[in-house]
Amino acid sequence: MISHSVWIVGNSRSGKTTRLVEHFCRWLQIENHNFELFYTKKAGKKSDNSISKPLGLKQTEPGVLVLAANDDNRRELSDKIVTKTLGKYPIRAKTPLGFFQDEVILFWPLLIELLHLKAQFPVRLRPETEQELATKLWREQLDAEVLRRVGVNEYRLVRRILDLLQLAAYSGTPCEGIAEVLQKGLEENGINLEPEFLASLLLDWRNWCLERGLLTYGIITELYSQHLLSDRHYQERLTQRYQAILADDVDDYPAVARQLCETLLERGAIGAFTYNPDGAIRWGLGADPNYLEGLARHCRLETLFAPVEESLAEQLATPIVEFITQPLVMLELPATVQSIQTTSRAELLRTTAEVIGKAIKSGRIQPEEIAIIAPGLDAIARYTITEILTKQNIPVESLNDQRPLISSPMIRALLTMLALIYPGLGRLVDRDAVAEMLVVLSRRQEAGGEVESLTPQRHLLQVGEPAQRSGSSVLSTHIDPVRAGLIADYCFVPHPDRPNLLPVTSFERWDRIGYAATTAYSQILQWIEKQRSQQEQRLIPSPISLLYLAIQDFFCKDNNPPYDQMAALRELLETAQHYWEIDTRLRQGAGGRGQEAGGRRQGAEEVLINTQHSALSTQHSILSTPLAEFIQLLRRGTITANPYPLRPIGLSRKAVTLATIFQYRSSRRSHRWHFWLDAGSPLWAKGGAATLFGAPLFLRDRLGEAWTAQDEKNTEQERLRRILTDLLSRVSEKVYLCHSDLAVNGQEQLGPLLPLVHTCVSVISEVA
């Protein structure tokens, strides 16, 4: 019954999730505290905590819907529920967007009937593929004049426009209503394009995708909120399947999630929700905490005050926030808050790593009890800190480190290998790429060696990453960079259609290469020749099959690569499979409609398949092949989703955590010591990459209202308050404010935390 639903409010680490699970366990004890009686529906004595109406759930159906803010939290919450209930009751744990996607695919036949779509199975577009196809579809409209007027490059403009569709869908605004929202609120947002023009682009994109059964996150959300959730037949099925809902951290949910929850609650389901007033981590990415708070009117309120674990929040959160927001307030910080201050950022990174290293070596703290948190982490900071600590045998875990696939040397080597085997890709390979390929593919495993990395030039292997050790085994190569360069200079024959590698004996002084390098090169050459011959005979089904074979023969034959390297390889395979799946769908559509279109116009698929970037327009026509486009897509630095599973199986690593503020807060971890890097940076109050363009326009409590400078100032102050309160709730012993007078670009840092830094006691003397 609705009256028994509960709204749990509490700050970070106050035990909201634990309380949520406890309520679920109570629901299972409706009849005489006995799981078996609950399943068999036998009469029994009711407990004091029972509700007046049984849920009527069946063990064979997923009678409880469990929602979490992100996938990591979803797995942890699901594990807690399964452990508490001994795995005796089936639940369905999803993120809101994951649930919307599953429902749209499950009820696709109903959507076909409602929207009169073509009967074909839907395919979801990854963000990188969505960006690529939308760019090609809009290329004629987004010409040089439009780009000049807007003042941003094509990639960023397309991303901004696509984000508007996603934000509108999250807010429950139909695509047809985007123009009205932009008309009212976009005047002062710095984009010089007419709202009707932007809305027409999005309508064309959405309709184009639906005609071909292609789904993006924005389209999925719009289909669910505008069509499925309002359909009477779907509502009946939803009520039959779920008679209870658990939702953790609803302050990070999009507005349409409230529609789902209210639909269930109003039809008799019981619910339990947790809400963090200092959360809203995904504000700016589609979350609408103020609107979701309206769910509380369906529930009885339960507030948690005391934190479950010890933290500095009770002692420091209020005075620190007041000190920063009200400069006239005096503050005396305890010894638990100290500062590390240097002149240059390079010195700051080195000093911070040294302080951590000395503390761990002295036994005062363990690596897994330390977190390094920054408003933004560039590659230099990640590399420097990881390098210094790893040299001291202190492992570092970089949270959700999503770097472009092309940053991995193994991925670059595999792409070079594809360009050597398949015809027509000669312009995509050069001598340097061939030399790197030879180094990477000639890897070997030595027991008990002290080789630091795969090559002496570590950047050839993994930009910003130290050597990977696995037990007593160290990775090295048969062909070092010097010999690889010599082989590439003398044995690589460039050609636009058929680039080739010659035998090592074609090099006059090939004896200088050495036996080990010569043997390894000959094996690589034989492998490439064999695959090239099979490709000419059409014995290789697709490039994906070739990638699988290369990974098996070169990387996984005699050893198991470290987890991060395996993750990159899985990511490449998943990306390739997705790319060819989409390409197949588009080509099928082009073939099916070619004659139907007649002489009216060229099919949209043909335009997308044959259109090339202007920089490549003068190149050989063979570069329009899917394989060439796939290689170019990765080489442009496309960042793809993490492969499944996102984390290693088993116990977490005993490592220092390195993360941005957004990554750390999203992971909902806690540590004994915090190192707040770049404490003087102005980015502490900024949304940065964690804020989508136009996000404030689609908040339900101010839909379409213009976003003023005062609104931005108030938002920055509120964001800073939430960040400080949240972070202080996740540290139990000590906070180090790490500040350099100069930023990485040489400018002086004058961020909002600077007064706090100057109030602390410096620990530089400890290092000296």
C-alpha cells in the first residue's frame, strides 16, 4: 500500500542503503517472518513490522524492481540484497536508463504498432557511433558558415546538439517541444543558432534512427516516457510484473524516473527510496533532484542523522563551508587538515607522491586507505603520480580511467596489422606505426627478470602507464625499438593499395639485428602473409575474426595479460562488433530502399556510407570502406564505453585510489586519508565535463527559463557546498590540501579553496 512506502533521507555514509535493504527484508516477512510462508501464501501470524496487504509476489517472477544511480552501485546493491535474503527472492536490479532500454526492446512490437514503425529488431547506437552518423547526416546543414558563427568545431557542436535531445528526453519533454524550450531559455547561452533550426536537426535525426531501428539513450528515454509509460496496456503489464520498487540515491535520477515510480505507487505498489540532500552528483548530466524529491509525498519520511562510519564531516563540514562562502568568518583548522604547497605543479605532484610514499613505508597507513582526488586529472598528473608510487612498489588504481582506445599500444599495433593485411589501406600506415607494431607483437614473458617495461621507451606501450607486473613475471620483447626502427626503415615498402614487409635479409647488414629479433620478425612476417593469403581467398569472415586470432596468437598464447590490457582488448572487440553491426544495418537499409526511392533522391544510407571527411576527400576512394572508417574513427581519439565486466572479479586491489571529484563521489567510496590535488584550482566550483550544454534549461522546476549569471553563481556555491560536505563525509582521519601557486599552463591559481589552503599548517618540512 502507498501509505507504507518510505522516503529515507540522509547525508553521505549515513546508512541509507543499509536501511533500504532492511525495509525490503521486512517486506519478505509479511507472514510470520518466514520466507517459505511468503512464497506459498500460507496463512500465518503477522509480525509487528508487517504491512496490512500482502504484496502477492511470485518466486518465479521478478516482483521487485531495484534501481541504482550507476552500474557499480547497482551491482553492490544487488549483492547486498542477495546476501541479506540468502538469494531466495528474485529481484531485477537496473539503472534507470538500463531499465528504460530493456523495456523499450521488450515492448518493441507495441511501439511498432503505436508509432507505425518498420518491423525490425532495434539496435542501440553507442555514443561514438551516434556522433559519427549524426555528423554525416547533418554535414550539409552544419557548413563552414554555421561553424564560424557558433565558434566551435564540428565535433563539439554535434555533441552539444545531441545532448539537447538527451536532456529533453530525461526531463520528459518530447522532441517536438525542444524548440519551445530553447526559444525561451537559449538567448543568453552563447550559441548563435536558431532554436527552430536545432530542433529540426534533432527531429530529422530521431526520425532517421527510428526508420532504421537505431536507438540512442535519448531516443530510448523519449520512447519510454512519451509512448510506453502512457500506454494503458503497458501500465497493466508493468503493474503485474512489479509490485514493489527500491530506488537508491534518487537524487541522481532523471526526471522521467519519477513518472515510472509514481505509476507503480499509484497502482498499489510499495516503494522505498533513499535521497541525499548533499548528493546530486549527476546534476548537469540529466539528474533532477528537486523534481525527484516530489516522490516524498507518496511516502512516510525517515531521516538518518548519525553517520554509520566515523568521518570529518560533523566536525569540519559546516565551519569550512561557512568560511569559504562568507570570507569574514574566522576559522582555525585542526591538525587533521594540512596543506602541501609548492610553486610549480610539477613540484606539487612529486611532493604529494613523496608524502604518500613515506607515510606508507613508515607503516602509518596502507595504500588502500588513501585517495587522491582532483577536480580534473590530466594525463601528466596521472602518469607522474602513478610512476613515482609504482617505482616504490605502491600500486595505484585510477578510477574509471576512460582513455581513447588508440592510447593503448596493443590497439595501435592491431590496427596497423589490419592495414597491412587488407588491401587499400596503405595510406593509414607509416614506418613509425610499423616499428611500434613489431615491438608490441614480439612480446615475450621472462620469469624473475627486472625489465622495467615492454620497451625502454615506455610511451610506445601505454601513454601515462607504468610497467605491468604479474607476480614474478615481467613483460619484455624480442624486438626492441632500435631494431624495430631499422627493420621498418629497410623492410617496409609503402604503397597506397598494398603496403608490404620484406624479409629481413633484404637489409644489407641484417646480421646487426640479432638472432632473437630476426626470428621474431620472421614469425610476424609469416603470420601476416598467411592471413593475407586467407583474406584473398575469402577465408576470413570479417576483420573481427582476424582481431580475435591476432589477440590469441600474439597476446594470450603463452601468458595472461594484466586486467587493464585485457579490458582494452575486449573494448576493441566490442567496439568492432558494434561498428560492423551498424554498418550491416545501414547497408541493408540502403539496398532495400534503393529502387523504392527511384530518381527522387539518393538514399540517406548511401550518403552516410560514401560521405567522407573533407580532409580525406582527395584520398583514394577505397578509404570509404567500413574498415578504413573504423580505423580512422579510433585514431581520432574516440572514447568508447568500458567493456563488461567493468571491474576485476574478486577482492578489490590494495592500491591508492586516484580519481576526479565526479568519479570518486560516484563510486561512493571512503578512505582514512584524502589528498585534494590542485586545491587552489577554480574548477572546484565548476561543473566542467560533468555538465552538459543547456542542462539547466530542462530542469522541471524551471523548464525553459533563461540561465543568468546570478543563477550560475548560486549554482557554483551550492555545488561547492555539496562537494565539500560529501568529501568530508568520506574521509575519517586526515585531509591534505595540495596546492601549487601556478597551474599546469603557468597561470596563478585563485580558486575558492585558496583561503582554506592558507589557513592550514604546511607539511613540506616533513618531506624535506
